Amino acid sequence: MNYLKIFSPATVANVSCGFDSLGFAVDAVGDEMTFTKTAEKGVKITEITGANLPYEIDKNAAGAVIQKMLLEANADFGISITIHKGFSPGSGLGSSAASAAGAAFGANQFLENRFSELELTKFAMFGEEVACGSQIADNVAAATYGGFILVRSYHPLEIIKLPVPNELRLVAIHPQIEIKTKDAREVLPTKIPLKDAVTQWANVGGLIAGLYSENYELIGHSLVDIIVEPARKNLIPYFDVVKQNALNAGALGAGISGSGPTIFALCKGDEIAQNVFDAIKNNYKNTGIEATAFISKVNNEGIKILEKK
């Protein structure tokens, strides 16, 4: 194989109650990346579209990941890549994660799949550090494994893939403002009352139980964040209005995707998802803020091969 084209999905992280520990892959939105094997060692980025990202290998999440993998594998070849962003950085949908996870997956194909999904997640976390300054796993693990994932432990890294109920649907709206992950982390509380921590732990357990039992009502009751969302929602204009409209239209729950500004809602079935989409798609009209919205299934497969030769 000398050429590979892949789709690397956007992801929703935190999923309300699961800060830095829960995430899932999106089916409708993501990046396309191409990889071409070269005789010359090293990594070269030949084209980036859809976003203004650095071409310098050590400053680009995808480039840095591939470089690290080729060095570790002592590869006798190089890889040239293109990155076509399907959604914007700073959206809260795991933009750098899609690039980093996609890069790890693609490079691994040329290395005869020597690295496991867990090892690919670790490489992608390095890419997240290059892009955002932190080795966070929730987005990259969701893109790599597909479906819903739980980061059970960071030290050592342990990823658990969770089941996805068949009728679960995502509705998301992205107001066209940018919130940097670093800025969103700076507003987080440094101390949490014990009673709030207990409530949050219970919600995480309830959400996971709801996924395993396909109990949509339990999923909805558990999609509550009393720690991070109250601190971050003021960074997102009209957040409370959009969330309430989604709930009024039948959403199981709604919250901030990643560090924002995208607002996500989980729904049961296509009809309710369409109702929620209709209820929120124009919420930013006449506010001076552009916004895009979409409906998606959860992507159970993760990164997909589109073409290889």
C-alpha cells in the first residue's frame, strides 16, 4: 500500500457529567486525511484546507504524531499527508483530536498495524499536547475506538468501550465563535463541595448504566453537569435558551460539547432528533452570531478507510 484516504470523526467529550472521562464519536462530521508513502524519511504536510493550521511538523498535531510513530518504529520510509478539515478548530468537537487520531491510525496502516488501539490513543494524546498543551484522552479515544468510551484511568491509561443504544441520536449547534480549550479550563473551579462530587459521580454511573440497559429515561436523567457547565456556560452566548429549547422539544438532555461553544443534545429516535433540530437551528438568528447545526448518529466504527491503493 502506498496511498490511504480516511475519515476521522468529530467527537463530543465530557458528555455533561463525564469531564475528561467520557466521549463519543460523531458520524456526520469529521476530517478527511490522505497519506502517501515516500522513499524519503520523515513527514511532510503538503496541503491543509478548511482551517489555518501550521505546516511545521512539530507544531501540527497530525505531523507530530506521525513523526513520533515513524521514529519509534524505526521506519525506513516517510509519509506525506494532506488534511481537509470538515469542521473548525475551537468548536468543541475535537478538531485537534480528529487530526491526531486520524494521523495515528493512518501511520499505523503503513506500519503493518503494529500498534494497538490503546497505543494509538497514547500517540494521539501526544498530538493533543502539541495542539492544546494537555494530553487529554476523551476525544482521541472516542475517535480511535468509535462509539462511546470511558477513560477509566489515565495512569495507566485504560479505555473502556461502552455500548450505544440503537435509537440514540445527536443534535448539535455550533455558534461561530471560538473558545480555546486553555481558556475554558481557566474558568473551572479548583475546589468542589463533596455533595456536588457525589452527585456528579452518581450521574456518570447512571449514564453508563443507561447505555448498557438502553434505558433512555435514565440516560436523560443522568445528563446533568453541576460542576463544569455552570462555570463554562457564560462563555457561550444564549446557552441557557438553546438548552431549554432542546429539552422542550424532547431531547433527553443537552450540554456543552467539549469546552464549547458547540451545544449538544442527545435524543431518542429520528423524529425527536428532527424536532430538536428544528427547535434550535434558528436560535442564533438575529443575534449577530452565525451558527450551524446538524443531526447525527453515533459513529460506532470510529476512523474509516475511504480509499487505499
